[in-house]
Amino acid sequence: MVYFFASPAIVFFFFIFISFLAFRSRAFYLFFGNLIGALSAAMAVILELNGQQTKLSMLILSSLILMVLLFDFVAMVIRSFKDKQKKGFVRNEVQANRDERLILREKDFQKNLALSSVPDMTDHAQALQMWQAGNEAFLHDQFDEAAEKYQISFKWQPTAAARVNLSAVHLAQNRFEEALRACDEAVQLNPSHKEARINRGLAFAGLNKNEEALQSYRKALSEDEKDPALSVLISKTERRLGHLQKSLDTIDQALELYQEVKDGWFCKGVTLDLSGKLDDAVGCFEKALFQQPKDPSIHYHLANSLNKLDRNEEAIASYRKVIKLSPVYPEAWNNLGIAQSKTGSLQDSVKSYRKAIEMKPDYYEAWLNIALACDSLKNFADAADAYRKFLEFAPESLVKHRAIAIKNLELVEKKQTTKLKDSSALKTGEEVTVDSEKPDDEKPDTQTTNPENTDD
């Protein structure tokens, strides 16, 4: 029966070859299956050479060989299906976790080719091949290689898809000017290209040109009004421009379209926090964490809102979750110290502030917080050093804070001198005098938080 397919010797070498490949790729189920096939084929050859082959032995060995061949065929189909699923999963993960847009489907690239004025099939095939190679490199974060492949694809056949994907590479590398140029070329080739408009907006946002970014996003939205992820980008940009109510209206529209849109609840929470609606912000952050429970930025913003609400123990627990997920997060360490100071744990707060400074030595907010905490702990030497560090790193634009720090530095230096005199007086038995305490309303607010917005 086996002779209808191939001689036992050829089948034997085929199984040995497949076993070798399976062993190298650690597909041991294939290795052992083909080993059985190879042994069956070898037995068939030996029996045939010795003239001991019978109808029964031929039937048994042929059945075994056919079963292994069928097993190989099924395994190949399943592996091919899994590879496609894996590629699809990687593609979807990339799209879900990035704001920049790419053209990843071949049929979309073919549409771009259809707009070409040069209907050369050879050039089309080469352009497609290089575009696919660029996508594969991008999906594995090999950005330089991806850029090279997209450039070659464009040389074979100028397409908006190649330029859009090149702009995504530049955005991933924070090369916003180059991304903008690539998007402009894509728009010239296809003025209604939504992805080009979105990436153009992201490039403008990276350059802090938020008005231009908003215009680009809105042009993209005119091409597809039911894109909730795009509405999230518009809402973020409106918030950056200070249009908080517009930002809330936009994000509400996005959430009406799709409750699970990436960053939707997070974006709304940040805007509500800035609007002073802290309880509502906490609710949004909790919904965002239900979707992304291991996102340190969401935990951080939740902790900040809880901190502002004086829900200090909850805030401390949330900051600790941030630090567990992302240990090098100086803002979280600093704000953990603030929450700890509000519960009276000044020693712990100083430790947290110093952790923040270990990661970011010029973190002037943390230096000011250390100074205030050490002043309260009557550790005047450390307070004075911290005030000096604050004055060294704080920008001149913080006029009020710098003035308070200078005044407090003078006071703690006097207290330090008095403390030394008092210590000397205790040793000699002289009378001890202590300066009166400064009224609370003259103390600067210790609740300084990092002004950076970490949601974008």
C-alpha cells in the first residue's frame, strides 16, 4: 500500500528529516510521531530486503506510515492556523497599545496600489513584499529595519500606506518632524487618508502644537465619525488646550459608541480631576483599572485623586501599587510621601521623598517637601540643606515658592544656631531660650505635587 505514495526508503529519510526539524524547534510531539514513522519505514525496508515481507506485515507497516503522514499533515495545518492567530494577536496588540496608526491589512495596501498612476505588476509585487517586511519588523519593535523596508516599498511604488507606516515608525521613535513630513506626503497621495490625518495630529501633539493636532484629528473624524479611539485623542487635545467641558463632551460620545475604548475612562477621569470633580474621577479610574489592572499610570492618577480627597490610607495603598508595578516612578514616591505626611508619618514621608530624589536628583518639589518635613521634625540641618537644593533646582518662575523657601531657610538656620547654643548651654548649665514658633498660616503648603501630566 505504501508504494502508492513512495518507496519505504524515501519515506524513511523524509521522516528522519521532519524529526530533526521537530527536535530543533522543540516540537517533541512531532519528533516522536515521525520517529515512529521512520522506524516503520526502516522495518519495511529490512523485511523487503530479507524477503520476509508478508501481506500482514505490509498492511500493518503501511498503515503506521500512512497514519504518521496524516498526522504530519494535520499538525502542519494546525501550526499554520496558530501562526496566523499569533500574527493577528500581535497585530491587534500593537494597534491596541499604540496611538499611532498603521496599515496592516493587505487589502488596504492593494487599495493604495490601485490609486497608483503606474500599473506595473512587478513594481507592485516588490512594493507589497517590502511593505509586508516592514510590518513584520515594526510588530517586533525593529523600527530602523521597518523604516528601511517602507522606504524601499515606496521607491518601488509610491503609496500612502508606505508613508503612513513610515510615519508610525517615526512617531514610535519620537521623531515628530520626520513623521509630519511622511504624513504630508501620504495626504498628497490620498487626501482622504484617515490614518495619515491621525498620525499627522500625533506628530503635531508631539511638537506641542495642539491647535494643529486638533484640526488634523477633526479632519480624520470627518472621514469616519464612528471611531471612538480617535474621539479619545480629540478629548485629550481639548483638555490640553484647557477646554475641559468640550473634552468631557467628546469623551462621553466616544464611550457611548464603545464602553471599552482604550483610555476612554482614564481620559475622562483625568479631565474630571482637573475640573475638581474628584469623586467622579475616582469612579472613572476604577472603571479604567477594571480594563487595565496593571497600568501604573491609572493607579497613579487614582491615588492623586484620593490624596486630594484626603482619603489618605487609600491613596497610600494606591501609590504602593504604582511602585510595585513600576518601581522607578519618582512622582509616585513623592506623592506617597505627601499622603504619609498627612497621616502624621513624617519619618516615612522623608524616606519616600528621598527615594524620589534618588531617581530624579533635580526633583525640586521633592526637595521642598523634604525641607518642610525635616523642619517639622526639628531636623534643621537637613531642612536647610533641602531648602538650598530646592533653590538650586527650582525655576525662577516659581517666585512665591522661592520666596517662602528663602525665608524658611533663614529661619531654620537661626533655629539651627539656637539649637547649637542650647546644646552648649545644657552642657555648661546656662539658661536655655527658645525662639517662638512661626504661625501655621505663614508655612508654605506642603502638598506640592509634580505638575507633569502623565496620562498621554
